[in-house]
Amino acid sequence: MMSLTLLGTGAAGGMPLYGCDCRYCAQAHTEPEQGREPCSALLEWDGHRLLIDGGLMDLHRRFPPGSLSGILLTHFHVDHVQGLFHLRWGRAAPIPVWCPDDPEGCADLLRHPGCLEFHPTMAHGREWQLGRLTITPLDMHHSRPTLGYLFELGGRRLAYLTDTLGLPAQSLSLLQSLPPLDVLVIDCSFSPGVGGRNHNSLNQVLELQEALNPERIILTHIGHDFHVWLRKNRLPENMTAGWDNMQVTLFRDVSGTDGS
């Protein structure tokens, strides 16, 4: 069994958005479960727990020493690593952090890692194993070196792809060479018709749905205006807007009839 928990599903501004007095931000203030924390996730299998991105500011409280098998970073933008600045000074055994090769990193994280043990060895298509889990990094279209990840276990395939605007040809080709994904978790920051330089709108997601034909799509990295749009509109079939603490479980494919 492989389980993914979306710890945060928000874009950099989050929900509620600072200084916004719309009804949806007001709701997020009074009902925190309606808000959106920085985009991140927790993947669990066979007793392993792998944190994907470190943007949450309470990592030191959520994950006691020894509770993580490691941390997997998509890239070094602040909203994906800010929680590591506090965590690194802890008195704990080294925590492996697998990440793209980006020498600039973020501020002084790489120069002063503390208890974080950075491994900047992740590169497109360079498949590796963590226990029984196969992890394949995939290049993303973003403003600095960024990787999405394909996870495979027991015949099931889950792709976690953020932050990106569409997909580079080599990443799209790799995914199309495999059987359709069971679950695609994909960046969708903007409403239909809204253009962005570094993140998908629903238009790009629909194009990827047609190109990859995954069994299920879950949207993440959701911006404020798209959050509002989602409250007033319906998504296509087999597509869901993720929410904080949403859990997705995929079972081993033994007979061809098991589901997610």
C-alpha cells in the first residue's frame, strides 16, 4: 500500500490571503480547515515516511526526530523550504534531503545545513529506490531547477508534479511511455483563461489530462483566485481539487481489480 497525504495545497500566498477580506478568506480565518498551507505532501509505504517539500513552518512539531525516512525537495523556492531553516538547528540524527542540483539553493541552507544532509543528486530520469519504492525525477517548467516525481510501488503509479507550467517534452514523453497513471497530482494555480509564467492554469491541466489520460487527477498549489473559482464552478470528471490533509491511498495491483 502507498499513501499520499497532501499536507498543504496552497500557492505561495496561501489561504487566507494576507490583507484580503473576501468571504472565502474570512471563512479560512474562522475555519482553518478551509484554508491552504504551503504546497507539500507526505508519502508513506512499508513503514517509510517521505516528506515532499519543507514549506510548512511547524515541521519540528509535526515530525519528531526519527519519524521521517527523509525529505524530497522539488526545488528551492522559499515557500517549499522555509520550514527547514528552523528544523536544521535541531539536535537530531542527520535527516537525508534529496533535491535537484541547484548550487544557489535558498539563502544559506546548503552552506549551513545543520542536521539536514543534502544530496543534490536528483536529475531527470535518474531512477532510484527507497526501500521497495521506485522514484523517478522529472524535469518541470519553472523559474529555477525544479523536479516532479513519479512514484511506483506494487504496480501502482503516482506522479507529483509541482511547480510547473505544462511539462517539458522529455517529461511528457517519459510518462506517455508508461501505462496510464493511477493518480496525477498536478500544479494548478490559476483559473481557466488566466496566464502564468511558472504555474499551470486549468487550461494546461486539461491539456495534460488529454495527453496522459490518468485515472484520477488531483489539483494542488491552488492560488487564491482559483480557490474562489472552485467554489463557484465544477471540475471535469475524474478531476478533484485537493485540500489540506487529503489522503490518497493506492493498493497493490494483484488481480488487476484493486483500486485507489
